[in-house]
Amino acid sequence: MSGENTSAARIRWAVELADGVQDLAWSPDGCWLAAAAVSGPISLIATATGEVSREWPGHVGGTLKLAWSPDSRRLASGGQDGCARVWDPNDDEERQRLAAGSDWVGGVSFSPYAALLITAAGKELRAWNLDGQLLRATQPHASTITDLAWHPQQPLLASSAFGKIHLWDWCSPESPEERILPHPSPLLNARWSPNGRYLACGCQDNSLRCWTWPGAGDFQMSGYASKVRALAWDRASRWLATADREIVTLWDFEHGPPTGATPLNIEGPSDAVRELAFQAVGHRLAAGDQGGHLLVWDLDERGYRLLWQGALRGGFQRLAWHPRDRLLAVGGEDGTVAVFEFTRYPH
């Protein structure tokens, strides 16, 4: 791995998985980083030392998604085998195996508000209690579910699919209330702003669609040259970052929906951006592109500046900021998991 502005970052530790990195997830308490390999195995890595504490077999055919419970006592995984599995950081064996559907399980998410795990397999959502009991299976979506996103202040789950956002109120898991927000194009992802006022979705028709909440009025930003696959909100809900091939666009929500406004475009990545993520405790935005390049910018009231730039030996796969520290985990197609610590704040 190489980098520019190396005084801004140092590698705290690095681990090699069996093959390419499919997903990364920090535990909410910050003590663990879970990493899933494309072929299925899941590694549990101690944040403080970089030591691999557990290695679980994961899913036959490959692990797709990882998600922690809010208390950091359970890790859920979804995979190609149609199952969701629940793991205990203190145990070598799986705690539960849940029959989530006949299709691959592309979504797993614990509720921040109740003892509830949601799984998405193909077109169907299922809700489970923490004992592994099935509470509810929803009516199928019109197409494969592409993303799950919990509202930051309410037990409201958004699930995106072809032409619709489904909003599920899980106050009563046995009979959740459903509301549908239609859209003419397939929706690729869903991201709530941290203040809960906006729901943003990238669309396959090269546009960005947003809904206000609770009114559910919608507005659109168009003109992208490609599908909007990467979205990220900053912690203050002011900036929404999106990626259009090699350009990162920042929309300013400080004074409400930025319809008609000119966004701030950041050019820097050398290839199409695969993922964007804002730091949870600061003002940094990280981007990873298809060619294996990583960039970190610092945003403040004066704009932005490039803080650090580097490259993986192989292609880039995933990135994730630590929930309470200046640590950035990145994963590569060659199986590298590296954690960077950012130590310098620019003036």
C-alpha cells in the first residue's frame, strides 16, 4: 500500500483474509471489526491489536452482508445459502441459523429500537426475535430488495426495490404498518440523514431521489452520467455526498432541499467510485474507487481539502469508519484488511 500526505495517516494494523473482502462492520462499542471474505469465512478482529479473535465458516457459496446488534453482543450475517446466521463474539460456534428465504440473503439489520432482526432474501423481508423465532414475513416486494435503512429516531425501516420505497413501522413486529413511496426507476440504495429529515436514494436512471420526512414530499437531482451507487451523509446532515464515476458531488442541505442549487464537485478519484463514507466523529469523507485508490478529504465551513491519498495492492472493495475514533478500515480484492489512523487535523 502506498500513500501521499502520509503524515496525516498511519497503518495501525493489517490482516490478510483467505480471499477478497466482501463486507466490513465495526461493532457499535468499537471493540471489534468483522470482515467477511467473498468465499464465505468471517473474521473477528480486535480493534486494539489487530489480532484475529474468531474465524467462523460463514456461508456456503459466500457471505454477503454483516450487521451488529446495538449492544455489540451479536453479529448477523447473510449469504448465498438462503440463511441468516447469528454469531457471538465470545463463542466459536454460531448461535442461530435462520431460514430467511429461498434466495440469497442480501440484507441483515438489527433494529436500534427493539429486540428485532430483519432479514431480506430476494423480494421478502422477515422479522425475527433475538431467540430466532420468526415473527413476521412480509408480502413480496415487486423485485429484489436492494437496501435496508433504519430511521435514526423512529422504529421505521426503509427497504428499496424496483420503483418503490417501502416504509415499515415496526412498533408492532407481528403486524407492521406499511407505507409505499413510488418512483418510476429502480432504486439502488437508501440512506436516511442523521437528523431524520430526508431519505435519499440513488436511482438506476442516473438520478438522485430524496423524500422529506414526515411529509414524504419528494424532489430529484438529475444530470448524472451513471447510476448513483454510492451515497453518504455527514453527521450534521448538511452534506450529502454522491458519486458519479470519477466525480464526487456534495449537495448542501443546510437551508433545506438543494433543488435548483449548483452542487460542489470534487474531482480526484482515478476510476469509478465504489463507496463513500463520512467519519462518525469528524468532518472527513473517504472514497474508494474501482482501481484500488483511496482518498480522504476534510470538510469544514471553508470547503474541502485532500487530506490523504493512497492505493491498495489490488482493487478496492469496502471501507468503514470506526464509530467513535479516527480509524478507517479498508478492504481489498486481494483479501487485505487494513486499518488507518488519522492523526493530523489540517488548519
